[in-house]
Amino acid sequence: MAADFSVVLDELDTTLKSIEAVLDVDRLRREVGELEQQAAAPDLWNDVEAAQALTSRLSYLQGDLRRVEELRSRLDDVGLLHEMAAEEGDEATTAETEHELESLRKAIDELEVRTLLSGEYDSREALVTIRSEAGGVDAADFAEMLMRMYLRWAERHKYPVELYDVSYAEEAGIKSATFAVKVPYAYGTLSVEQGTHRLVRISPFDNQGRRQTSFAGVEVLPVVEQTDHVDIPENEMRIDVFRSSGPGGQSVNTTDSAVRITHLPTGIVVSCQNEKSQIQNRAAALRVLQARLLAVRQAEQRAEMDALKGEGGSSWGNQMRSYVLHPYQMVKDLRTEQETGNTAAVLDGEIDGFIEAGIRWRRQQEAVSAAS
């Protein structure tokens, strides 16, 4: 076992050195120091939006730095402790170090996934939209289940979320919902969740208790930043205001504060009804529209590149995960083969295993594409 221990220890040391090089720990320390100085400025909160962006980035980078430093310290300590325990024949401590090494393997694997997020927009916050698709009331209910799954995932990680719009269905569930996950690298992390999700279960809405298959779509976009130059002329937008409403048509606002923006050239429609004022809802809806138009621009650029490479529009496939609740319990990713029988945990936000497998799978696809 001692030989195995030293082999695993060497492997983890090599992986951690690679992570430290990718994250550039010295640069990370310098950037954290600079941001801490800026955060201490007395006029920081004069510009609330800029202050929130700065403190969010600082918090995220501090977390990255703390994680990599703690892992380095733990890895060094466990090697020394194992050596001492082996010399003294201390079996209890030897077992403890083996358990710690397994814990370190898991933590280093998770951090390694973070270093795979190197796409142009991966470091951005994420804008997530969930829509019910085929399957009637079951699909609307499934869309709401997915919304809760992602909100619980964010809550588990203490990631702040801003809910922009929820359109409730007539009988149960939602037609659609849009929310932002406001933490760096949320887009790179969640972008592998994009696609069609499929639910198989005994429908709670079917009097005869028949099995029902329903579908919901997940769209993940990077939040637009000033450097993106997504300018939308006023004459290309139609802006409508309406009264916000909640489930069952109950009024949640007695004024016409909700905002719907239609982008006339593309037909893209976005709405926001979460804020109390029409001005705030208009600003939020505009951010969503800019993100959608940026995605359209990205898709056009990808199509041009695919045409140049002679590809017919490479796609990872639309249907990406199945959630089977009957006749057996299974959640399975159709791209990575990642699966679990603990469907309740997944629907309660325990999706990190699927996300990590998706990020690794995407990097493999990119490597294959680059080599061909």
C-alpha cells in the first residue's frame, strides 16, 4: 500500500503543479492584492454596479487562491505524515493519511476542471433560460423542476442569482424562466448544461396513471460586458409594458412595471417582471436581449468557420440528458455516459458530477476537432 500511496501522491503533485501553472498563482496573488486595494477605496460604492462586479471578482479570486494554497499545504502535509506513520508502524495514522489522500484526489480533480474553462466567454457570469417543450403540462412541470435544480445548485455553492422573468403555465409549472448566475466562470461552468432535457415518469396529471415523456430546453448565454459592443438602435426595438403576474394570474404588482422588448430585425422577444420599477425591468430586459444577440453573432461566426472548414455545422447533439423516474430511477447524460440512480439528489441540485464530466467531454471534443 505504501508503494501505491507514493505513486498516487506523485500523480496528484504533478496535477497540482499543472493547475498552479495554469492559474499562475503569483499573478493571482498580485491581482487579489490590487483588487483588495481598490475595494478599500472610500468612494467604491459611488458606482454600485462597478463595486458589485469588483467585489464579486475579488471574492472569486480569493476563493481560487485559497483553494490552491490549501491543497498544496494538505498535499505536502499528508506525504510527511504518511512517512512518519510508516516509520513508527502507526496503522491508525496510516489509514487516516490514505483517507486524506482520497479526499485530496477528489478536490484536485474538481479544481482541475476549473482550469479547463479557457473559452472566450467562459469567465463571464451566466444567463440561463429554461423553456417547457413537448409534453404539455408535464413539460411545464419539468421546466419548473429544472429551474429549482439550478437554483438549488447555485444555493449550494453560495452563488448569487438574479431572477429576471418567470412565465407560469395555466395548470402547473412554467412556460419559461430566465435568471442570471452572478459569479465569474458561471457561463463556462453551466454552458455544458445547454440542450434538451428529457423526463420519463408516471404523470401526476394523468388520471389513468400512464407513463409520460416530456421535454424542457435549457439555454445558457454569457452575460454581456461593455467590451462586447452589442449596440441596439432604438428604432429596431418595440418596447411594451404590462402588469406583472404570478401563478394563477394573481397580481404581484398593481402598476404596469413589467417590460417586454421585441427586437424587430430578428424577432427575438425578451421580458422582465422581477423588479419593482419599469426602469429596472427595462434595463434587465435589455441585458438579456444583448446576450441573445451576442449568441446569434457567435453562432453566425461559428457557421462561417464551419463552412470554411467544410463542416456541415458541427453540433454536440441537442438532447443531452435523461431523467427517468419510472420504471426505474436513473439520470444519465447522453454525451458523457455519466449516470446516477439518485434522481432526488440530482433534482435537488447535486449536479457537479454531470457538469465536471461535461466540461472534460467538451475539452476532448475541442481537441479532436482541432486535430482533424
